[in-house]
Amino acid sequence: MDESLLVVVLVNLLLVLLIALVALMLVAWRKRKQSQAELEHLLDDIKDRQGQRSDQMAEMLVGKYRLDEQKARELSESLILAEKQFLHGFFEQQMQQQAVSGFYDGLCRLLNSYLSSMPGSETAEVAGEESPDDNSGQETEPSDEKEKSAAGNPPPDWGDVFD
């Protein structure tokens, strides 16, 4: 009799653990699905706003930096392309639930592409032409000159670029 009671208790305990495991898996699945839905909503919002932001940046470059219309459009498209590359890495990182260790590096590359695209910069590189590993450890004197010239100028007002 004691053995059968022990078996019933163990089966009940196993059943409770199994139900708890299924419940935890269901909660994790719902959380992952909700996170994916939020990222998709954010991506749709970003796509809707990028055209407007590109136009606003071009207008600001024409008005504040007195660039011609075509060059301002090219520059704003270059900045939007750099943003898209950054966002692609961010979304891939979030979808794969990777560690956020490379997030700051991606942000720095985005800001560097903004800085190199600024009017008056010695090198106006298109953001899509360099790979993420190209500028690792390549701090040279020309970048120091850019930093010195940028230090004398007030920082640019990018409006709602980071909204």
C-alpha cells in the first residue's frame, strides 16, 4: 500500500511539474510574439517617417548650410541609408535575442557617417560603402584634423532624426 501511495504522489508531482513547464513555455512564447509584434510596428512607423525625415533634412541642409537642392537630397538619402543599416543590425539583434554588446559600435558608426557626410567635411563618404570592420583601429591624423575642425564649429541641429 505504501508503494502505491508513493507512486501516486510521484505521478501527481510529475504532472504538476509538467503543467508548470508548459505554462512557462507558453508565457515565453507569448512574450516573444509580443516583442516581435512591437518590432514590426516600430519598423512600419520608421518606414512611414523616413520619407518625411529625408525631405526635412534636405530642406534644413538647403536652408541652414546653403547647399544646392540636389546635393542636399543626396546627402539626406545618404544619412537615411546609414540609419537603415544601423536599424537593420538593431532589428536583427533583437529578433535573434543577441547580447547588446555591438549596439554601441553600430551607433558610433552611424554617427561617424553623419559626421563624414556633413558639408565642409574633407571626406564625404556614402554610408553604404564601408563595411563595419573597415574602420576598426584605423584612427589616423586626418580624423584628428576633422575632430579639431568640428570642435570649433557648433554641433549640427538634426531636428527629429533620433525621434
